[in-house]
Amino acid sequence: MALILVTGASTGLGRDTANALADGGHDVVIHVRNRARLTGADGTARWKDVVIGDLAELDEIHDVARQARRFGRFDAVIHNAGTMRSPEAGIVNTVAPYMLTVLMDKPGTLIYLSSAMHRSGSTDLRRLGTGTASYSDSKLWVTTLALAVASRWEGTSSHAVDPGWVPTRMGGAGAPDDLAAGHQTQVWLATHHDVRPGTGGYWHHRQVQTPHPASQDEDFQDRLIRALESHTGVPLV
């Protein structure tokens, strides 16, 4: 049985991921933006606990990390929360995963939700500071973050996952990919120890793919980490 945190778990892929993990007998802590997001007949009964906070606000990201630290070291953290809206995309999709990664105890496994759209993202990190990052930018950056952490944190596995374009509220009803398959890679990575590569993978439907070259470039990884440290005042150590 593993202790696992899933962010953005009120609906969509996050809720599907949390449900699958709970059904597998794991202790699941879910994150939701606000208490009103806790809907459905099951309420909070199936979760070990709930942490609450708006990941578009730096102060609330700090508070979510504080709440999560009460549980000690997680076996896995799944950074699922995301938005396609600007200007929140850069903060929710990149800054929040970075801050939670740094401010919480190092888990056994880190999983960051990416997207095939990361391939059209920009390496212009000035967009981070100006709040002009697009969804594609933010997904390139969080993919880069996942691979940067993989090379820096011995003892913690770090992966990025493209769940596909699935028919969630964010993906839209016409999205062509399989919703049922959208959460399965995250669940598998969080609960299996025989994954190859053991860290630094970019995954789609449990298959390793080659991400945007910038995400694997050590110079760009360094620039991204420095930009995130400067933006948040929180160093990656």
C-alpha cells in the first residue's frame, strides 16, 4: 500500500487517477482548489485526506505544501492539476508543480502531467515572469522540470506523462483519445518499481517517447530552474 498525493483531483483525469489508486487499496490524499469542488456521493470517505488551495496563487501553493507535509514523505506525488487559461497556465502548470516539489519532502516518485502540445512550446522564459506563457509553453517547461529533477535527485524517480487528448472538461467533448487510458500510465508509474527507464521518462500510454529536444538539454534545464528559483524565491536543492 502506497501513500500518494494527486493534485487537481476534483474532476477529470485527476479524479479518475485518484479513484483507480483508492480502488487498488492505496492511501490517497487529493488536492482540490476549494471545498466546493468536493462533490459526489462519496464525499471524502474514500480518501485518506484532502488538501485545499488555489494553485494559481503563490501564497496558497505554500499553504498546500504545508498541508501536504503533515503526512510526511509520500511514496508518489502526481502533479495533475492544470489549466489552459492564460495567464494562469504558467503558474498552475509549471510554477505550482515546481514549488510543491521543492517545499515537500522528496517522494519516491514524481509524476508531472505533460501534453503532446509541449512540442510547440517556447523556450523564451521571459514569458514566465510576464505572465504571458501559453499552455504549450507551460507544458514544455513542466516536462523539462520533470527531466531536470530526474538528473538531480538521486533516490527519487521523476517522469513526465502525456495522457493524450481526452474528453474531459478541459479537453472538450470532441477530444479523440481514450478517456479510460488517460489515467492508467500515471497509476502504473506511481505503483510499480520495475519501470524502465527508472527515471527521466516521457511516457504516453505506458510507452516511452522522445520529447521536445529542449526538455533534454541540460543548458535549458539549468535556465528553467534558475528562472523558477528567481520567480518563486524557492531554490531547488
